[in-house]
Amino acid sequence: MTTAQNPPPRRVLVIAEAANPEWVSVPLVGWSHSRALARVADVHVVTHVRNAGAFVRAGLVEGKDFTAIDSERVAKPLHRASELLRGGSGKGWTLVTAVAGISYYYFERLVWKRFGADIRAKRYDVVHRITPLSPTTPSLLARKCNAAGVPFVLGPLNGGVPWPREFDSARRREREWLSYVRDIYKLMPGYASTRRSAAAILAGSKHTLAQVPVRFQEKCVYLPENAIDPARFTLCASGPVGTPLKLAFVGRLVPYKGPDMLLEAIAPLAREGLVRLDVLGDGPLMPALKAIVDREKIQDQVTLAGWVEHGQLQHRLVQSDVFAFPSIREFGGGVVLEAMALGLVPVIVNYGGPGELVTPQTGYALPLGTRQQIIASFRETLGHLARDPSGIRAMGERGRRDVFDRFTWDAKARQVLDVYDWVLGKRADKPTF
């Protein structure tokens, strides 16, 4: 029985083309966000057929909890084409996003074919597209939902952080040729109508928020993209911080994430016995990193561990004290939140997503500059912490509390519920977080 104090849950059709509990990055965001929403609303998830097996293994029932859409007849050949154009390099992610955006048109066409009648009959209060996260991917569903009188919520959108001019060579090494003409996506079919028809646009970063045309800003809500699942982060760095100071890096070993800059920054500190570094990840820079380690004679102070399974990551990270992450182009910075959730103190570059997550009370956000300036600032900061580690545990605990208070998926779901109430006219003021 429902009452005014206990209204029925919002009926939400969640579009999460990429959503998978067994993967990382965007699919994990899609999965975690949609599952948190299911704890506060009556949610049915629409995802790609590639995710169906993982949904079932996680205990969801197809037809009842989710619907899998098979768009492979278009998605598969386009994916193969993008891989051919990338030459199997694992680079050129702007190209991958652009090609995926083309196949997404077909995915949404199939979604409308399956759910259009239900939307027109208002069997859902809200339609919410969580993934794709990229602001370059329009949604043709937005206009159709608007015509049916059902609010369409878009986001969190995140992406498009410009390449710093000091790192144009890294952009070329990443084969990000399309990033030079990235704004051409605004000419794609559905770009303007998506924003015009959406009842609310969740902006996952301040940069993405600033890129929304002025005429649509009134419907935007700033809501950082990433969060953590407390059940995945049950450990915490503890005990006295000794010498050497233990550092960790997590990520793909590619130019823009800066693992080579980090090695050069810590080399003299490592030779003095002040720091040790655990590099968790793999990628095309691995041979170059091994060469730096050999050249600087820091083999005993640096571990190049390769990939670590995501479920085991916390066990490895809590053995460190500081999360050193000199990436110069992160959209969300979820790995920074994960490290903070484990009590590590983050040292990051103040640009993109990480700079919106780290405060002077919870870590060190160092200024963006040239390669040599970043190396110098990381060396100075890490050297200071190694010589005086007395405040590390207290700062790590402040960061951990901040993450568990504000950056859990359940907290984010409650915030999104406020957005639903706003677009449904159940609250007059636009939520701000």
C-alpha cells in the first residue's frame, strides 16, 4: 500500500548499451549506475546482447530485469572496420568512439521497436540513457520520448577533454587523428535534437558542462561520472608509513597516462632508497618502461606487474601509501576514487576528471605543464612525502571518508532520483550537487 509519505517507486527504462559487471571502464559504470538506480526505483535495463551472459551470472532475469538488444549485424562489421583502421595498436580511441556512435543509431532503432509502444503508453515515468557516456553520441530516442510526453534524461555525459598543447606529440603517438576535428560531431544527425528534447542532461565533468551550448545549460546538472561500490573496497591502507615510501600506479601503459614521466620523476628518489613503485597495468609502453628502469638502475625499487585482475586490485593497492598518477587527459578519474577509497593519498595532475575529485585536504593536485615541469613537480612532491610521511595516513583517511560520503553509487542514485523528481514536476528547484 502506498501513501503520500511512501509514494510508488519511479518506473524507469534505463538505456545502458555498455553495462557489464565483469569488465571495467564504461561498461562497469553502466552496470554500477543502473544497479544502484534499481535499488531506489523500478528499473528495467536495456543493454547490448554482448552483456546478457554477465547479467544472468549476476543474478538478473532476462525479460524481467533486463532486455538484451542484438544489434550485431551492424555493430560487429563496424567494430571490425575500426580495428582494421587502428591496425591492432590499441590506440585511436576517438576513432573507436566515432564508429561506435554510428552503430548506436541502429541499437536505438531496435530499442524503439521493442519499447516504443510502452513509452507512448506511459508505462515508464522516465527514460534514462546512461551509456554511451560520450557527448559525441546523439540519441534519436530523446525526440521520440519528448513527443510521447515521457521525460528523457541523458547522462552522465563525459569526454572531450582537450589534449594539452604541451603534449601534442603524445596525441600523435596515441593515433588520435580525429581529435583534431573532434567538434565535427556537432554536425551529426540528432546532435541538436538530443539536447533540445532531453528533459535533463547530466554532465559528468565541468569541461563537458562547459561544452553544452548556452541555450541548453538550464537543463544541465553537474554530477561527476564515477563512483565506487563499497562492497568492492573493504580494505584500507594502515600501519606506520616507513621508508621507502610505497607508491602505486594503475592504468593502461600509454603515453597520455604518463607512467614514463613517473619513472623519470622517482628515479633519483628510488636510488636513494626513499621510494618504491608498483606499476599495475600493461600496454604498448611496457618495453619503454623496462628500458627506463634498466637505464636508471632502479630494478630493485620498481615492479612492473602487468595486468592485475580487478577483483584483486584492492589487495595489491593497500600495500602502498600513495597513488601517483601523472595522467594528462582523464575524463572521469575513477581509478583515483578507487585508490582514495582504500586510504591512499593521490598525487595527480590538476586537469580533467582527477582535478575535480582531489582537494587540498585529500591529496595533491599538481599543475599541468610541460613534460619536464610535471616530472619536476612529481619528484618534488613525492620527495617531500618520502622525507616527511607523518601526515599521509590522516590525509588518506580524510580522502576515504570523502569518497564513502559523496562518491558511492548509492549516493549517486539518490541524487539522480532528485533529478527524476525535477523533470517530473515533483520539485520546483533544479538539484545541485
